[in-house]
Amino acid sequence: MRYVPLLLFPFILYNAFAFLIFAEYQTDFREAYLISVTMPSGAPFVLTVATSIILLALVLLGVEVVKAARIGAGSIVDHVLATALFVAALLEFLLIRQAATGTFLVLTVIALIDLICGFAVSIRTAIRDVSIDVPTVEG
């Protein structure tokens, strides 16, 4: 469970809503709201299901970037699973009708950013851990 990509959870939530809860996924993601509040300015603030899933994904992206700074054998597993998650999300976006929404595209891009940042942070961390001993010439 330690190596499971946290970004898997927003994708599971999206699929649960798209396949099990919403009847018309295209409009329901835009219109189904969790909270509706009138702001002090008088403007209404509506938090939709789609926005909530994206906010969750962004918070988990931050946690994933921090996890990428770890060094060890587990980081390789993290990278493999993050790559698998991105490929699965991309294939779902391209091939499954219920995933052809703007919300799912944003989730897929977040998974791509996680993948790129994970590799970049790991490479940068590994470079700092490499030390080269230069022999001195005495003469």
C-alpha cells in the first residue's frame, strides 16, 4: 500500500461517479454540486463534483512530489506505478466514452505532471548523492 500512487484515488472517484452514479456523465460533472454558498460579495460560489475531484488530485500531487524526494528501491516502484497510472489514464481518455471530458483530461495531465516531476526530483536527488573522488597528483 506504501507504493500505491495517491493519484489513483481521484481516478477511482471519477470512474465511480461516471459509471455508477451519474446518468448523463457529460452534464452531471459540470452541474452536480456539493456546496453552494453566497459569498460576501453577493456572488454565488458553487463547488461541483468535478472541481472537488481536481482539487483532491492537486493536493495529492503535492504529496507525490514530496514522496519522490525519497531515495531507495521503493522509488523505482513508485516511478513504475506512476507510469502505469498515466498510461492507463491516457488510454481511458482516448478509448472510453465516459472519460472523454475536460475533468478527466485535467486528471490525466496531473498524472503526467506527477510522472515528470517524480523523475526530475529523483534524478536531481540522485545527482547530489553521487560523489567523485579525484586523486591528487603528488610530485
